[in-house]
Amino acid sequence: MTLKTLDNSLEVLKYFSKQTPTWGVRELAKEMNISHSIIYRILSTFENHGFLIQNPETKKYELGLRFLEFGQMVKEKLNLSDFVLPIMKKLSEEIKESVFLTWLDGTDGVTVEIAESSQTIKFSVSIGTRTPLYIGASCKTIMAFLPENRQVDIMSKGMEKFTPETITDPDEMLLDLEKIRNQGWCFTTGEYSHSVFGIGVPLFNSKGEIIASLTLAGPVYRKPTGEKLPEIVKIIQYAAMSIQRYFDQYSFKLYND
């Protein structure tokens, strides 16, 4: 296998997302501007090894259970369920909203742990959800603490407008990121979804580099206002400090450490 073939193969996997979980050979070949015969060989190889499965009726491919196995291995490596999840559950019970941990991965944030609210109407997100760093409290909290050259590089790749509240102007975004960095937390309303608010705080590795965020989110009609907002922020920050101490104490080996 040449490096070019390997690069194409790994690039193919990136196209399987929550928004487009299935692909046919020709439509993926057109999307990637690669010969359909090459795409077919790549997809077939992944299928043979259990990384993809083909729907016998539509003939389209989707991710296989092999990724679930790998995902569980990564989760166990992080030891999130043993220590971090109880902190998140306690925070969720106290504030009565969903809490999730988002990890920095390239130009995206990936949800790696969740403590869902017990309320009937709540914010829900799936583990493994990948979101661009320029949108929403969980991801913008991370982006705000990246070096400015990385922020500019992320924005240069384009910023999709998910809702009318999504910031897509680079200058406006830089000002917003500076504000988040200075105050140490991020509060957004309706940026990723019209009906959701989010409050995020940062988490760092042993070198002081941003690696993740802890975020509370819920329906917009329950968003904290006035004096309630700084009170909620302090509660989230306290929970984040407990997680941060765990990371520091055990020299946690994270993706970006």
C-alpha cells in the first residue's frame, strides 16, 4: 500500500459523519473527486475488516461495529467513567441540566462523556459527536485558548452558518474568542441549535495547553439570566477544578499531552 492509498483510505472514513452516515460508491467518489473504482476498493477493504458494513438493499456503506470496539478502548484508556463521570453526574443533578465533556481533536471538538439531565425536556448529544471548534459553548471554549495562528487557520477553512446566531465573520469571531479567554468561560444561545444554550469552561493538560471543555447545556427557555448566570458558572468551574486536579495528579495522558 502506498502512502497516497493510505491517505485516501483514511480520508474516506472522515466522510462518515452524523450528518452523512451512509455513502454509495459513486456519490462518495464524486464528493471526493476520486475514481469510483478506487473508492470501491477502499470501501470493500474496510468492509472485509469489519470497519464498514454494506446495506444489502441500498448497497450503501456505513460504519461497522469495529469502531464501537475501538471507541470503548479509548474511553477505558481515559478512565473517564471511573472518576470524571461521577463529577459530571453530580453537577447535572445539582443544576438539573445535561453536562458533557468535549475533547480537542484537530479542528473539531468530540463529545467523549455525557451526564444527561433527569428532566423530561433536556439537551441530548451522543458520545462521539464531532463539532467544528468555531461553534457552540463547548467548542468555542476550547478554540479561545488555542494560539491565534491556529484560530486563524481554523477559520480560513470556512465557517458554516448553522443558525442565524452562528458567528461566521473572522474579525467578530476573534473578538468573541478574546472575550471568552479573558473571562475564562463561554456562554452561547442558539449558535448550534435554535433551542439550546450552553455554558463551557476550559480544561488543560500538564503543560497548560487546552485539551478539553466541560459544558452544561439545556433548552433556551431555561437559560440562566441576571445574577443566576455567574452563580451557575462558579458551580461549573468548581466541578472543572476537581477534574483538573485529577488530570494533574495522575499526569493524565491525553490526546494533546
